[in-house]
Amino acid sequence: MSLNRKILAVIIGTLSIFLIINASLTIDRFRSHYTNALISGSMGLAYSIEGVVNEMLALGLPLDSLYGMNKRLTELQRRNPNLGYIGITDTQGKALFHSDSKLLGRVFDDAAARAVRGKTEPFWQLYDRFDGKRYYDIAVPLSDANKQLVGAIRLGFGSQIIEDKVHEAISQTLIIALLTFAGIGLLLNLFLSRSIIARIRRLSAFARAITQGDFPPQQVGGRDEIGELANSLREMGATIQGQIQALQRAGLELEERVALRTNELAQANATLEASNRELSQALSREQALSEALGESEERFRMLFEQNKAVMLILDPDSSAIIDANYAAADYYGYSREQLRQIRLSEISALSEQETQREIELARREQRDPFFFRHTLASGKVRDVEVHSGPVQWQGRTLLYAIVHDITSRKQAESKLERMAHYDALTGLPNRLLKTDRLRQAIAICRRKQTQLAVCYLDLDGFKPINDLHGHDAGDQLLVRIAQRLEESLREGDTVSRIGGDEFVLLLTELSGNEECEAILQRVLQAVSRPMQIDGAELQVSASIGLTLFPDDDNDPDILLRHADQAMYVAKNMGKNRYHRFNPDEDRQVRAHLEEYQRLRQAHEQQELCLYYQPKVNMFSGEVIGVEALIRWDHPERGILPPGLFLHLIDGTELEFEIGRWVIDSALCQLEHWQMQERPLGVSVNISAAHLQHPEFVTQLKQLLALRPKANPALLELEILETASIDDTSQILSTLLGCRELGIHFALDDFGTGYSSLSTFHQLPVDVLKIDQGFVRDMLEDPQDLAIVDSVIRLADAFQNPVIAEGVESLEHGLSLLRLGCHMGQGYGIGRPMPAYQLDAWIQGWENNPEWQQLHQKIDLEHNMDWQVATASHKKWLKALSAQILAGEPVTQPPLSSRHCAFGRWFHGTAYHRYGFLPLYGRINRLHEQLHHLAQELSDLAEHKPTAARQRLGELHKLSEQFINSIGLLVKQADAGTLPPGKV
């Protein structure tokens, strides 16, 4: 066995043992981690089922009455194919619900089922099931509202899943090991051949040359042991050569002495002998040179044929292959005889002329190495590195070529080149390549005198999707968006990803603004199309800022900065649009950033503070709580309201920081008031973005833990109805999580948004707040009054308390009490104030007779309203009857039951006083019948006046019944049947 193979065998054997041990340990850890991951995931799924079931059990429902649970369990198993079964059993092991309908009602009495009974904590166990398979069984106990154990959730996944995954890991490990061994073997073979074996062979050839009296230059170098041996051989050769030369000089000196001592008569003979000697020496030298040349050619031929490197002998004049060694035959897939019939241009990717030009450079030794692409007999094309130079071959000066395959190296270089210039996720050009493309595009547009659009694109709504659905879904969305962007642009344009959800578009050689706008419209439409990812329909939009060259600067960095600033303007204008940069907006953006930084500094320097506006019950006169309102105590401009600065933080991290600070400050104030035995509730405004933060509930728990003396039930969070809620299900989960902490919710500015009744009904909101814009103008604007009335009715229908904002006078309070709204806040009650001023205000409020006695006016008015409304009805009936009896056309005002004077009273004030009584509904039907009959008689009077007069008695009889019912309704109310809280 050669030295090369012995070393190779030892190294690979050692690596094999190490890799086998490492692979065994890795597979063992993989088995453990994968099993734990499946158990944790299954336990999490069981907890989610437990949460749904516990909500129903908390309502007092028995465990076996959960409607639709079988369907839900079946759906859960379908969505989680790793699970073998999901079921809910009672305390005796009976399957009440099961993903397999065949097992419903079955009583499980095996060892695993018995282990579940009586357990009060979740656990898992190995379960040999009746189907002959082994499962990891997860059990989560269920308790009813009285904390009594009523059953358990059981789900399991087969152990075979883990074994299959482990086998897959073993297969991958074996493949990687084999590839590793192959790579190490090739690299070691190449290294040993070039660095050790080849050098030893050259040293051997050098030693043989010395023994034959030849002293060729020795080419082996290095600082290792082989290099030291080469230096020793070189010194020994020099020493031997010096000794031979010294002997030759001594011989010459002796001959000169003999020549001097010969007589002149022998001079001719000496001259002849000298001539003969010189001729003999010349013949000897020529013979020695001939023998050395033969030996050199023989050594070269032996080295050529037995070398493992691919070697060719080429005719420089015709590019024909004169000879090829065995390694070349193996590499190219031809026999040596076939290679001798082939020209180099036939296996090279170069043309005949290009091949001949490269051969000429090699013959002149003007280039080394050469790089080509050679085609093998199999048709595969390989990258090769060729070292070439002249060589004497059979009496001719030819070229040798040593060929090295560098295909793998070229592929690695190409991969590194792509990694350096392209985004790993989307495959788009990255920031580095984008900068190069931008410089090229500027140069092209300057040369061709065309326009270049530099566009900065940022996705709208990507962060919530990434937070809610996970980074994998976010990555898939980015890949889809990248594909759509490439499809939307023209050939020659560039789209690059510069990080996160930000892209840069370079639109080159534009003919005008119209072409640019058409492309960007196409991009906006492509980005905003919904897409399905992991079973969920996701949708984002784009905000694009652009600037044009040469209209703008010619510096690439400035162009990008201007496009970025224009993008922020597009976002502020409503998103899903594009906007072109201009200098005025640049100044505005700079000013906005400066104001934002000043606000952040104000937050850090504790310049922000909370003011509190009282909320009262206008009927009872008591203070029911306060609303915390943020203010900026500016050192130069004084106290600033939130409308002057909160817009600066929309969509930024500072919005979340200030939101957390507001909640913490409100809780701190709650603690202070509770220690003073003043249990005032505090409401805090929360932005929709903050509420939709995935860590909102967790952070709220942390804040409550820091304020243990603050009662969470006194904290109320207000959300705007106009707020942009991206995912109702996520908001619902957040609200329910807060409700579990004891916190209440109010829907602020109700009536100004677009929430549907179904959405409103789903949200666990405790209080509705009527927008102050409607309340403030309700005394002058009938439409605002109608809106306020409708909101109060809607709140009553959903059994939600309602509070009015913008109560600026006693008249506002009186009107709201008439409509049935008892709670209010506004400047007419109390302005926002620091916490230390609240005690003095409460004392003044409690001693304010106008507000404290306001409800008495409502009692007096209600005693008169029904009589006035009844009289109005009689007046209307009298006028209508007179016109029908006289045979005149009916000119009575519109006959709608809701727009007549009685209808406005009946559906307004009377509704809040009597609407709960059963008789109220009967009177409402009688009122509608009256108007329907009146309309019928009016139509009849136009064509058949006699028939209308004959039926007039029906109308009067129905009216009499109607008026008597109203009197009875009032008597029932006066008899004390009104419920608490009704005025």
C-alpha cells in the first residue's frame, strides 16, 4: 500500500469513529427533544380545549351537554394529523365526546384510564391502546364551577411518529457522513499528492541524477522535514560537484607541467595528442548528453504515464493531442488511443481560433495557469485549471498540459458571490447589489437622457401578521410579495430587499411620469391581493415613496433618503398609495422627526402627566369615577392637550411605551386613593395598536403585580370605536384575557365608527360612551339628538350602561336624563384636573344644588308629558275626521306612527319610563293600527268619500281603546311598578 493511501486510511478511520459516536449522541438527543416537543404541543392543545370547556362549565352547564364538541374534536384531529385521538371522558372513563364517533359511550377501564381517575393535575403516560399501538397519552382534568372533578381531556399521538422521525434523522446523518468521508478523502488525496508524495518523487529523481554525475537544479522547497532533506541533498550535490571540478583542475595542471618538460621535438606529437584528446572528450560529452537526454525523456514518460494527475501532450501547431496518460483517459471517458485522435478544440468550449491563441501563449510561457471548460465523453461540461509549458518529446518541442478539475470550487465561488449580493430569503438583490445597480442606472439614464425612478416600498400591516401568525408565515408572505413585485416590473427594472418588509424599486429608462405611475399602480394592486398561507387568508398593502433622476439629486444615498421620506408621507396619507418627494415635504418630515424626538425626551424626563376628568351619575348626583387624560407639561409652552402631540407616536414603539406608562400611572393613583379609602374607578384610553400587541395581557399582568394594592375591578380601559381593528378574534382574546384579571372595558366615541352590531355584540364591552360631538350639539341639531337617542336605545337593548361625553350645561344633563342616560362627563360637570385638586372639586360638586336636584325636574315633567301627548293625538284625530266628513282632500301632515307628536313622545321619553311594561307593546301596536287605518281612509276619501265617512266610526272606536290603554299604563306606573333606576 502506498504512503498516500496509508495516511488516508488512518485519518478517515479516526474520523469515522468520531462521527459514529457523535451521530449516536445527536440522534439520542433528537429523540428526546422531539418527544418533548410533541408532548408540549399536545399539552398546549389540551389546554386550549380545557379553556373552552371550562368557560361552559363555569356557566353551570353539565359536562355531557357541550353542544358541537364532537365536531370540534374531529376538526382539531384533522388539523393536527400527528394526534391519534382526542376525547373527553367522565370520572368513570366513559367517552362523552370523541374524535372517533365509534368510541362514543365506551367506558375505558384499562390501566391508562384508571391512572387518569382522581388526578387533579395534567400529566402524560405511555399507553398501549386496544388497537395494538403504543401512544403518548396526555390527560388534563376538568372541574366544574364548584371545583369538583367531572372528567378529563385525553389526547394522544403514536410513538411510531417519533420512531419514523428518528429513522429519517438516521438516514440524513448517514448521507451527510458519506458525503463528508468522500469530501475528506478527495481533499486529503489531493493534499498528500501535491504536498508530500510529489515532492518525495522529485527528491528521488534528484538523488538518482547525482549518482549518474548529473547536477540538475533542485526545485523542492519548504520549511518542513522534506524541505530540510531537500536542502541537505542540494548541499551534498554541490559538494560532490565541487570535488569533481577540483580534480579536473588538478589534472589540467599536471598536463601543463608535462607539456612544459617535453622537448620541442615532441611538441608536434603533443599537439596531435591534445587534438585527439579533445576530440575524444567531445565525443564522450556528446554521448553522455545523449544518454542523459534519453534517460530524462524516459523518466518524464514514466512520470507522465503513471501520474494520477490528468496530463496531455499537445502539438502547438495543430492543437492535436499527441499523447494522454491513463488519468486523462479516466477523466475524459475516452481511451488513450481515442484521445490521440482528438484535437483540443473538440473538447474545449473555445473556438478553434481561441484555442490556438491560448496554445501560442502557453508556448511562449506568457500565461499560467489557464482556465477552460472541457466537455467529457458523457456530455458533462467541467471547469478546469490547466498548467502548461514547453517540453521535449521524442526530439520535438511540444507542450505539456496538467489538468485540474475545479468545478466544485467554481460552484462554491458562485454560491459565495450570490450570498454576497442576493437576499437569502427572497433571492432578490440585497442592499450591496442594489447600490451597484443604482449607480449603473444613473449612468445609463445620464447617457441616454432618460428618467430613473427610485422607489422605497414598505409593507402596511406586516408586523401584526408576523406577530400573530409567526415568523414562518411572515417569511412566506415576503417571498410571495417578492415574486409579485418581480412580475409587476419591466425587464431591466430592479427590485431589491434591503431588510425586514422594506424593498427598493429601480425603474430605468422611463419615458415620462405616466409610465412610472402605471407601473406603481400595478405594483400596489399586486401587493394588496389576498393570499392563502397555512390555511389563513392574509392581506397587506404597500406605501411607496419615489423620487426621479435627473429632477432630483444625482447622489445615490440622497435619492434613497428622499424616497424613504416620501414613503413616510404616503403612510401618513392613509397607506396603500405612492407619493413623490418634494423639498417642502422633506422639511415637514424633518420637523416631524424633531418633534418626535422631543416627545421621547419629554417622556424620558418625566414631563408627561395625567389629568383626571370626573364622571358622575346626573340622576343621583354621586361621583362614579374619573377618566385619566394625558398632558404634556412643556417647559416653554405650558400644559399641552394630547391632540397636539399624540399623533407623533402613531405606529411607533413609543406609542406602546407611553401606553404602558399611562396604565402604570393610573394604577399608582388607584393605590393612593384606596389607601385613602376613596374607591374611585379610573378609565384609561388605549390605542388599537397597543391593544393588539401580542404581549398586551402579559404586560398588564406585570403592571398589576407591581401595584398589588390597586383593585383591578376599578380599572377601565377605553377603546375607540373608530380604531382600526385588524383581527376581531385577536381583540376578543385580548379582551377576555383582561376580563379574567378583573378589568372592565368601555367603547369610546360610540356612533362615530363603523362597527357592525354583530362585531359589537361579540366584544365583552361593559360601557358605551356617546361621542361628545353628538352630545354637545344635541340641543340645536335634531339629527344629533336622534343619534344620541338611538345610541341610548341600542345600549339599553344590549343591556349595557351608557355614559355621555361633552355635557357642557345643565340643559345637556336634563335632556340626557329625559332620554334615559344617567351618567355623564364634560366641562359643564368638571374639567380635567390634577389628582390633588379632585378632593376640592368633589366637595364643591356635592354642594351644588342645581346638579344635585336636577332629577326632580324630570319627575314633574313626566306627570305632564303623557297628557300633552294624548291631547296632541286627539287634535290630530279631530282634524282628520273633519276633513273626511267635509269630503275635502286630506292635508294632514305625514301619517307615520314615529313622526307624529305622540309618536315622538311615545318612542322617546315614554319608552324609558314605561317601555319595560307589557302594556307598552300593546299600545305601540294600537298606535300603528290607528295610523294604518287613517292612511287607508285618507286614500279612500279621494275616490269614495261616502265609504270613507261610513268607516270613520272604526277609527274613533280604535282611538278610544288606544286612549284608555294609555291611562291604564300611567296608572300602572304610578302604582309603583317601575323598576329601580327608571325615572
